[in-house]
Amino acid sequence: MFSLRRIALRRIFLPLAALVLAGCATAPPEGITSVTPFDAARYTGKWYEIARLDHSFERGLSDVSARYRQQADGSIEVINRGFDAQKNDWREAVGRALFIGDTNRASLKVSFFGPFYGGYHVVRLDPDYRWAMVVGPSRDYLWILARDKQLAPEVRDQLIRDAQVLGLPTDKLVWVTHSRSDG
């Protein structure tokens, strides 16, 4: 009976552990490289989310922005904020980003939930740091960010083409509206 219990626990625990570890992946997807050189000081400040692949943690949010601030310990504070129309209220999440290796490469891991980190990789970046394209640990995560609430159509179209070349599902992008003040 004890061995049956152990087998049952393994059948439950091992897939659960694999799922948790997969959710904590930090490396960029295969075949995708992060921007280098990268200047974290220039990247800090406020960014508006122009488009994203949808996930439960952002589902239904509009007016989404992210603010990045360097910390004395070398980490970067991340404050994501968006408006939840169903609740008629702003939602905010505060996290921490750490470089994965060389600080000259735009490859970080971000955590909003204690010790669990996910990859954050800037794969396209305007030379003047006016827009960025970011992927997560898999091709299921994509964000297009800009310093302004709108992106020039020619830049948007180029980023979509770049994302398609990288094998990202651009047909599933959610285009974020920005109609409210930052509350």
C-alpha cells in the first residue's frame, strides 16, 4: 500500500514540478537573441504597452504601462500598471528584474511572485530607446513597448514583420488602448 501511495504521489508531483519549472524558464527561446549592447540606465523610465500576446495576468487590461527603476543592488524594480474595466479600477504589480549574465545584454529574469522568475528578453530596440520588442521564455510571450502611447505605423509594421521572422504568433496580438490618464 505504501508503494502505491508513493507511485500516486509521483504521478501527481512530477508533472506538477515540471510545470512549475517550465513556468520559471529564463533563457530566451531557441533561435532568438537579446539586444547587445544594452544600457539599462537608458531603458529605465516609463514604457507604454502597445501590443501583447494575451495571458491571464493581463487579460482585459487597457492603458497598460511599465516603469523600470534601477536599484542600488543592481536589480531593476518593475512596476506594471493597467486599468481593469470590469472592476473599474487600476491594477498594479511590483516586481524585480535581474540580469542573466552580462549586463551589456538585454536578457533579464523578472519575478512578481517571490522566488519564481520568468525570462524578459529585449530582442529589438530603437537606437534612441523609443520603442522595444520583448519576448519571454517562450514564443508565447511578446510585448511591443514604446515611450509614447502610440507607435508610428511604419515602426509597428516593421516590428510585426520582425516578430513573424522570429516565429512569433503576431495574428494573436492584443492591441492595447490608451484612453485614460494614468490615474
